[in-house]
Amino acid sequence: MRKKIVAGNWKMNNDLAQTQTLISDLKKSLPATDAEVKIAPTYTNLYPAYEALKDSAIEVVAQNMHQEENGAYTGEISASMLKSVGIKTVILGHSERRAYFGEDDALLAKKVDTAIKHEMDIIFCFGEELEDRKSDNHFKLVESQLKNALFHLEAAAWKRIVLAYEPVWAIGTGETASPEQAQEMHEFIRKTLADKYSQDLADSISILYGGSVKPANAEEIFSKPDVDGGLIGGAALKAEDFIGIVKAI
């Protein structure tokens, strides 16, 4: 049985006081659920968030990490640093990291290897821009992102991977891929995994949808057979909305 997951990516939002308030609200309202619930605060608030949630069902994860073990990389954070403050899962390949910080498939493959070396779990993000979809290149692009960054891995390493499909044109725009579009791509992703590895491995991998999920559309999106949850952006910053999405799954 694949894991159901709702993960909230807070991006560059919430200072310490706001982080503490949102966590308190989430703890009060989190319903009983079989789904895994995760939040990704900013670097400066990872440890306070971990301390506040270590006895709860909510896991604290990191938004990014550097591919090297240590060194002269001003402003960067390593896998061992994350683990030292209780973090065992990291988001890699988010579309904003790709667009604003020039992260390409080759770099992301190195980050993936470093995370796995440190026995960290990974939420790996990928997806197409609007022009890719308009030119009917979206399947080819998604396939290349998966192959270039992940297909060097042995099958055993995939136990640490959760995939998060992000149609970039539906992030922060208010646009959302239809549930049918989401299912079509998730089904394609699972087939791509099966062709490379095996159907059993493909069927074991959770694939999240990451494009403007809200309480109003979450249930319909999550009802699709190959959609195993969501990587939530803006709606994760409001406790009521995030809890609504957790209830929807």
C-alpha cells in the first residue's frame, strides 16, 4: 500500500513567532489520519519546529540542502547539519530552485546521492513550464527530468524517494491542472518508473501533486488512482486550509 502524504512547503514565509503560532494551530486541529503530514519551515525555524512537533504526528522537513558534505559554501546547509537538528527528509528540485537558482538535473542528481548517503528521505520535485505543455512537450520533459536526476539509482534507493509532480504553470498562479490532467501525468510517471525498474517498484512509489491544491479541489484531485497526496504551497500557510486538505485525503 502506497503512503498517502500531505506536505506543506512554507517557502520563505513565517518568522519564529509566526511559525510557533501556525504549529500550535495545526497541533490543535490535526484530525486522525492514515496520511503522513509534513511541514517545511525556513532553515532558521527548523529546530524550533522540530522541538515543538517531535511528539506529534507532523514531521518537519527541509526545503533544500547542498550537495557537498561541508566547505566554503557561504549560506548553504549540509545534510549532516539537517540531521543534527532532527531533520530526516528534504525537498529537492522544487521549480523555484530550478528557476531562480539555476539548479539543473545534473546538480540535483548529486543532491539526491548525498541525501541517500546520509540516509535521508527525499521529496523530489519536477514538472513542466506552460510553454512545454502548449507545445505538447510535457511528457518528454518530465521523463527527461526523472531519467537525468534519478534513474542512475539502484532500485533499493527508491525506498527513500517520494515524487512530487509540479505543473509549473499552476504554482502561485491560481491555475490548477484538472484532476484528469493530474491523473494523466501521474499515470505516465508511474509507467515510466515501471519501464525502467519494475511494476512493483512503480506501484510502491508515492506521487504527490503540487499545483495550487486548496480545500475546495483537494478531494477531487486526491480521488484519482495515481495521485497519492499533495505538496502544498500557499494553502499550507493557513492552518484552516491545510487541515482542510488533510481531511480531504
